[in-house]
Amino acid sequence: MKNKKILWVTQTAMLIALIVLAQLLSNVIPPIVIGPVTLSQLITGSLVNLVLIVGAYIAGMSAAGTSALISPILAAFFGIIPGKLPQMIPVVMAGNLVIVFVVWLCFRASNGLGKSSAVALKITGVAAGAVLKAATMWLTTEKIVVPVLHIAPALETKLVALVSVPQLVTAAVGGALALLIMPTMKGFVKGKR
């Protein structure tokens, strides 16, 4: 029992440390606009999603879910939360938890399946997780944050834009990268999926 707690703390700390490193990159990457995202947002967001998805695969829902909750608090601290509004912390938490839960559920369900079925389910989980994360963040922002905080229309447009397509893009890129590297990490997975 003690070893399981130590393993959980270690895995969660590693996930958080990797998220911090990814978020710190946003300070050194120039804000070049690439379609609906900036280069900084694309790299940082994709890396954070990569860590969360690989965390769900290796460490399980508990460690990855804890990291998903801590990540937006750190993002606010580093000034990279959407709209630079601390009220967006719960929105990002919800989106992060959705992607972690969906991919973890699909990864877990893929155990015992044939190779092609397992791969298909993992790809489905990553794609569904990306879509559901973006949808959760968009709906929560549009239907709760904006009306409750009485956000001005100009800021509303910008805020909603920050949590829709860019979240889908970064979750999809992070998920694609995770799918590429997860097969090399099978030795790290010990019944957590």
C-alpha cells in the first residue's frame, strides 16, 4: 500500500513537472499567428495535452486527473490562461478532466483486444477526447462564464475563440504525438490503464 502511494506521488509530480516545463516554454516562443492559434499556444497546449494523455496511459486516471486540475492553476500563475482571466481556471480544469477521462476510459477498454482493435479504440479515444475537451470549454465559456461575469462583447468574442478551435487543435496535436510515442512506453504501464 505504501509503495502504491509513493508511486502515485512520484508519477503525479513528474506529470506536473513536465506540464510546468511545457508552460514555461510559452515565455520564450514568439507569438507568431498560425491560423487560429499562435505558435506559442500551439506548442505549449500540444505539449500539455501530450503529458495529460500519456499520463492517463502510464499513470492512470488519478495521477493524470490531478495533473489536469493543477495545470490551469499553473497556467494562471504563468499568465497563459485564456483571456488572462483567473475565472477561466475551472473551465480549463473541466476541459482537461474531460480529455483525461475519455482517453483513460478508451485506453483501459483497449486492454485485451487484438492489436488493430486496441489501436482503433485508442485513436477513437484521443479524437473523442479532443472534440469533447474543446466542446466542454466552449460551452462552459459561452453559457456560464460570459453571462455570469457579464463579459463585454469584444472580450467575449476573443475569449470564446481562445477556447474553441485552438483547444481542439492543441488537443488533437498532443493526442497524435501521444499515440506515436505510447507504443514505446509499454514497459512503464503496470495495470493502470
